[in-house]
Amino acid sequence: MEVLDMKLFDEAYRGRRVLITGHTGFKGSWLALWLHELGAEITGIGLTPATTPNHWDLLQLPIQDHRVDIRDRQAVRSVIQKSQPEIVFHLAAQPLVRRSYRDPLESWSTNVMGTAHVLEACREQDSVRAIVAITTDKCYENREWTWGYREIDLLGGHDPYSASKAGSELVAASYRSAFFASRGAPQLATARAGNVIGGGDWSEDRLIPDLIRALEADQSLEIRSPAATRPWQHVLESLSGYLMLGQRLLSGDSRFAEAWNFGPEPEGNRPVAEVLERLAHHWSQMRWHITQEPQPHEAALLYLDSAKARSRLNWQPVWNLEATLAQTAHWYRTWMESQEVTSRQQLLDYVDSAANAGHEWTGQ
């Protein structure tokens, strides 16, 4: 069954004017693909991808593509004025921990002031009814707890990336209280996901892209923190949560204008070494070793509590960790062997899996 043949998200996005910031990135390009399949009229604000190949260019989606840095307030304002979006998904960010150590001001200016620029432009544009601002699981003040962080837990961050994403949460909370609380104002929510993986990611300093580069070069992958535990989930899992949240906001329900976690089941919280061992079942050529070089601080344990999304949005993951790793390995193997991009087929498979499991957003 085709995506367009199903009443996904109660058809909230069909014919809807949608703006995505960061549409050229890994997660943003997958979101653009899904919204295109849902029949949305999409405008994108983003930078030229930093790598070749990259998922955005491979998809060749027919949307309004604006190469704009969100630190350029006037350029952001101009695009939003011209496109008159009804809903905005704000994903544009500096998303890398180690890069934030090298250039902290880039992270602060992009993640904090960039978010402020987007929200201010939305405040000035009457067409905007809903905003979903994407941050990260790393926005919490990490205490290396063995239980998951909830939306009511303290924000913080050791490295500039994590702290700046906590800052973007505070910017959103301020706009929600100061400007978006009045009748007729946009409904604004923030969303925090775990370590998203999937085909089409070639970013620097990320486990799967680094592994793919090592495989292509027939080299052993250097691992920094084999015992570091992360909440691993397929990119489509977080996007299903964002789309469910956007659907509620478009309905005008202010009860959903809050912060939300979208993380995997507890089984998805696994150390880096175990993820690599399980990936090796799908790709026997993989090799890795542990670096002996000193590394900048990164959290050893991260875990999201998504009980709120499960109980109030009726959201839940579709693919477990094994299925996520299998789908990710299949995407890259197919690309490396035949240059075929299987993103749309994987989206269809994901929707079918969700429909068969009776997930609410599929309309089944």
C-alpha cells in the first residue's frame, strides 16, 4: 500500500504549507521525504550539505529549497514571509558534540540565536499555526542516572553543543510564555529524541557514518567510548513522533504545546560496543578498535523516559533495535553495491509495520 493511499496522521498534512529548517540534513531530509509523500507543500531553509554524497541530494525532492543560514535573521524572515507556512518544523542546528568543542561560538549562535530568529519570524507571520522545535536528549543536565530523563528534569550541558541545545529549549519556553500564550497565537512544542540512525547519514563524528567510511576505505573503525550507552532508534521513529505532535498542534490543542521526549524502548539503550557487535551480524566485513588517545568529555550514559508521549500522544516505537540495525545496514549495503537509494521503500516498510501493529497515526 502506498503512503498516499493511507489516511496517515488523519491527513493533517495533505495540501498543508510546511516549512522545514535544516531540510538538507540527515533527519530533515527524511522528514521532507515523508511530508512529500503525505502531500504537503514544502519549503526548506538549510545549508548546502557538507558531504558528498548526502541524503538530500540523493532524494531529489521537488520542494522550494532555500540555502539560508538561520543566523541570518533577515533571510529567515524573508523566506517565512514569502512561503507563509502553516506549520514549521525547526531542525536546523549545529548538531555535533566534538565540533562544538572546536568552535563553541558556532554552536551558541546557531542553536540559540538561530532558534530565536526562526521563532521571531514565526511570531511576525500570521499564517503560522504550529511550531515543532527539535532539540536533543543531550539538553538535560546529565547526572549519569540509570533511569530515564523526563521532560520535567533540569536542563543543562557540559559541552557547548549540549548546553546550547538546553539554551534553545529556554528560548522556546520564553516565546511560548511571552508571545504564544494568547488566543490565536501559534502552538509551540519542543521535541527531544535519542541517537537517531538510519541510511543516508554521512555526518562527521557519528558512529554509523564513521563505520561506513571505514568500510569503504577497508579500514578498522576507531572507537572512542565503547562502553558509552545511548538510546538508539531509527530516524523514522522520532519523525513519527514529531508528525503526531504537529498534528495535535495544528488542531489548536494547547495541551500539547510543551516539551516531549521520543526515545526507544529500554531494549534500545545499549553500549556502543554492543551496537557494533550486533551490526556485524549484518555486515561481517566490519572491523573496529579502541583509540588510546585522550578525548573531550562526553556523557557515558543517556536514557530518555518517553512515558509522557506514550500515555498522552499514544506514540510508541515501531521497529526494535534489531530491526533498526538491519534496516540501516541494508540501506548502506544497497547504496554501496548498486548506488540505489531505498529511502522511500524503507518509509513504506515502516508505515506498513506500524499499520500492522495498529499504531494510531496510521489510521488503521
